[in-house]
Amino acid sequence: MSDKIETKEDKLDVLFRMQAGLDAYIREKRELKYTKSEWVCKKALALIVELGEVVEEAKYKWWKNDSEIDDAKLKEEIVDVLHFFLGMAIDSGMTADELFDIYLKKNKENYDRQNGLSAKKGYELSDNPKA
């Protein structure tokens, strides 16, 4: 597969299609057969591991001497997170459009919570935001 894809297509649609193709290829090549639940759990676990690698590349160890972050490696780990996130979304039956729509709704709710406009308890604003 080429490193550069020239397309006018929606980028999220392209990512979903590419991830579905990669996952299908791996499943066929390795003869992997798991239930929907097992796939989602496996992808979630892999996602957690990859997030740990992001943290490691970001030099989280404040007790060590400072060192430069390797931006290329950090970005590669972030993309690994995306691979498993997309795979988990696909395995759960989500489409790119559905992810986008749910994200928009949740993003609005998150703003509403921060602005004291949510019906969800525990987000009410006080006079002292740091309290």
C-alpha cells in the first residue's frame, strides 16, 4: 500500500475502510476467529498498551533527567492508538458516520456540562470553579 493516498473522500471514511481491510487481512492470514465481544476486548487491551507506549515516548518520568521527545516515535505511537481505536469501533459495529454523529452529540454535552447546562448531576457550576 502506498504511503500517500490522494483522495477527495472523507478522511475518516478512508481510515475506517483501511482499518477494516487490515483487520480482515490479519484475521484471514492468521485464521483468527473470535466473537464480537472478544474482538472489542482484545482491541481495548491493545489500545491500553499502546497508550502506555505514548506515555513512555512522552517522557512521563519526572524523576529522571529531562531528555528530548522523539516526535516521530511519539506520533507513531499515537497512530498505533488510532489503529486499535478504529478497529474497536469497527468491531463494535460502528461506522465512520455514526462515530462522527455520536462525537458531535457527546461534544455538545461535554460543553453543556462545563457551562452548567447539563441535566447530568455532578457538573453544576459553583461560585468558585476551583472549589
